[in-house]
Amino acid sequence: MAQDHLLQRLMLKARLRQLQMVAEVARCGSMQQAARDLAVSQPAITKAVGELETELGAALFERHARGIRLTRFGRQVLPSLERILAATAQFAEAVGQYQSQGATVLRVASVAAGISGLLDRQAVAFCRANPDILLKIDEVDGPAILSLAARDEYDLFLCRRPDTLPEGWHFLPVIEDAHAIIAAPDHPLVGRVDVTLDDLHAHKWQTPPTGIPADEVLSALFQGRPPPAMAGIATRSRALNRAALLELGLLSLAPVSIFRAELRTGVLAVVNYPLGGALRPLGVLRPERSPGEAVERFVATLLKSGPRRA
């Protein structure tokens, strides 16, 4: 097959330095600037681009009045090239950390609710009990987890159960979760036991990002009514959402797990109003085959010390 032949050519002739040069040209739009940034000669950059274009059989760049830009083909292949470089950087980081610390690296990717709902205390406890394991945590969006799992970039994921499990992976639920209406503790609706839908409609709300379950629950809550007043900010950032609730006096419909620490310490509070729309539990997506003792220890820590409800 044509792709098999191309793969063999790239394995034999393509070099990581060559890929780095091409990515740098794409980033800055100039071979001269790429040469300066990488401390190499411009002819070396030109040669690297030309050699890779020859192997791929298509032009990656086209010239224009202010320099060069990616061709349509170049725009299609650049993300894959950047992933190769990113994976190489992760490999170098893991090796460097092992050599300098003598530690096993455990790579964990987590959605925001997993970080605040599962890791806010358990990560510290795990590191204290396992000084020989370096816990490397990245926050990712839920939709990206399936592709990340397919590429084996992480040892496990903290998330809600996906609609479709990646082949060879198993989901283990850890804590239950639910939507709630969150506000600053001095909000006029906090502490009341007689909050009505009219009360909720009369106050200003934090705008939820589109495409998340909270957006659908909020729409269903006020179905048949005009939308309530909404703040002019929509973000997935927990820190920005918390600041908006405290500084602007907003209401927010969000999973309890997102603000677990703030609710526990009294920085934020829950408005007493029942909501529908059940949430899938938070848990661990892990390989069915055991990837090693570090993963087993980490999962055991979550199951042992994690609360059953967010």
C-alpha cells in the first residue's frame, strides 16, 4: 500500500531535527526567523524543508509577499507533525525526570471535574505515600480522551464514563456527582428553604459554555420562560467562574465536583433548589491489562480515600 511505502521512507530518512525545523518555519512564517530561533543556518532550514517535501511528494509551503505560508496540504499534516514533536518532548521529560529523581512517572489526564472532585486531596496523599512515583497530571477536555487513549499518551484518565469505551480500556466509577446551583455565601438566595423558580429567574446567572450538560439543564429549568439575565462571560476556567460568582454576585449551574473544595471550605455555597438531570459518576478510565504497580497504587488510593459523593 502507498501509505506503507511512505512510512518506510520516513522511518529511514525523516529526522526529528528536520521535523522541528519545518514546524518552526510554520510557526513564524519565515525561514530566516526559523534559522535564528533554532541557531542554524538558513540553508539548513531550506534543505530540511525541501527534503521533507520530497519524501512526502507535496509542497508544505508557498511563498507570498511577506514570507511563506503553509499550503493546504501543509495545514493538514502540521498537527500530526506537532504531535510527534510533543510526544518526543514528553519522552525526554519522562527520561530526564527518572534520571534526576529515580522515580517512576505516572501520566494522568483529567477533566476539570476530576481534578477538583478527585485529586484535590488524594493527589497529595498519594505523593506523600509514594515518593518513588512522580505524578504528572494534565487537564484535558472530555472529548479528547478517546483519541488520547488510542495514542497511549497517558497511563490513565479521570473522567466520566465515555459513551464508547476505547478498546482495551475499563471504566471504574469512584464518586457520584450531581448538578447544583452555586453562589457566593452572601447571595440573597443562599440559606433560604423556600426558593422558587421565580426567585431564580429574577437573579443574574453565569453563562455556561455550550455543549456541556449544565447548559442543557439550565435551559430545561427555564423552559417556557424568557431566559434569565446572563453575565457576559462564558468559560470553562474554574478560577474565572469562581471569581465571577464572588465578584459579580451570580448564580451558576454546575457539577458539585467542580467547586468541591470551595463548597467544603465555605467560599461558595449551594442554593437550596432541586434539579433534575443526573450526572454520570466520576471515575478512572484505565487499561484492562495492568500497566504497572504505579497505576495500581494510584487507583487504590482513589478508592480508599475518595468520598462516595462529590
